[in-house]
Amino acid sequence: MSSTLRKSLRVIESLSQSDHPRGISDMARELEMDKSAVQRIFQTLQSEGYLEKAPNTSRYRLTLKLWELGSPIIARHELRRHVHPILRYGAKVSGFTAFFTWADFPEIVYLDKVEGIHGRTYTAEPGQRNPVWLTAGGKAVLAQRPGDALKELADVMRDRLDLTPIHAVRLKTLKGELAQIRRRKFAISEGGTMPGINSVAAAVWHDQPEPVGSVVLTADNAAMPADNFDSFGATVISMAEEATRALGGERHAHTALLAS
């Protein structure tokens, strides 16, 4: 990959994660790039319709053009299309917001979302990424990952986060939690990424021994109290089993669950 293309992609990725328009100087500082290089990239993106200047400022933001390019890809995504009806059904019968997550270790990506009447409209959105250890959807996948998942995770945290005693304690706690997830076949999260929001999740398989992702039900803790996690867990397990059948992953799921 050319240096210019790599730098342009880094700029686009950073802009897509920004909650507000960005200036050339602060983008250059963040990415540790030459200001003139960032300026050229901004000019090119703007001329091609991918970037626009925010009104009355010298800052820039992405237009909807990337969304226009990405939407057909999501619409054609075969696995998402198979799982979407299951999310619709789960959201209807439970009233909770249902997600399909895609495993991209050490993260998960929210691939699809159907809101239930008791769901929260400002929870995760399709395209958002989260570390596997922070969410029910991620932990459901991590618990069924073949091999020494915790060692792999520790290596990642050491490389990316500079493993600290706090991270070491978290990994120790997570070890017991993953064992519990394997026993009951679903994961839980109480305020994992947002205070007052609870979730339950179960792994989904496709054509590999490793889960392809998970299905998740989420709501605030008034609608999804921790005392009823077992009942909600039974619902999400049923959804995950149906999703696994739809994706043809029963053999891998059966092998993984027997091993656990």
C-alpha cells in the first residue's frame, strides 16, 4: 500500500470517529503527520465530495458519501440478511433492542440492530466497535473462542494498552466470568459501556470453529433487571441457536459447546 493512501485512510478513519468537525492542525498532531500532507488530503477529499467545511469555521467533517458507499455493502451482506429476521422477532417478543455483532478479535463490530419498544435509541449503532472484554456480545464470543483466549487477549492488551496491574486484575476476573458463560451459554453485561444499560448475549457460529459473532438483547436496567437475567438469557440463547442454524454453523456450535 502506498504511503499516501495509508495516510489518507488514517485521516478518514479518524474523521469518522470524531464527534465534531476537525481542523488540519489538530488532525496532524493527533496522527503525527506533516501538516501540509494533511492539508493535501483534506483538499482531495473535499474536491471528491467526501469532506465538507463546517459552516462558519475552518474545520471539516465527512459528508454522507462514505455512508452511501457502505450502505449497499451492508444490504448485500449475506450473514446479516439471514440473521436480520431473527433480530426482528427477538426485538418484538422481548421488547428489547436486538443486535448482531461481528467478531473481529480483539473487538466486535455491531453489524445490525433492531430496536424494541423497551430498547434505548442511543445505544450502539451499526458500524461501532468495542473491545471484546467490555460487552456482553464480546464476552459471549470470547468465551467460545478456541485455544487460550485469555492469553491472546493479554498479549493484545500488552501491545495496545501497556498492560497495567488494573488490566491484570480485569483479566483475572474475566477468567472466572468466561467459565461461567460457557456453563450457562450466555453472557451478561451491567453498564458495560453505558451506565444503566444491561445486556445479554449468546455466540453464533457460521463455517468455522470460532464464533462468527453474537446476538445481543439490551435495555435499561429497569426493563432488564439483573434478577431476571436467566429468563432473558434463555431468550437470547434461542435466538443464537436459530441464527446458527440459519448460517449453517450447527456442527461447529455443537463441537464448541460439548468442549465447554
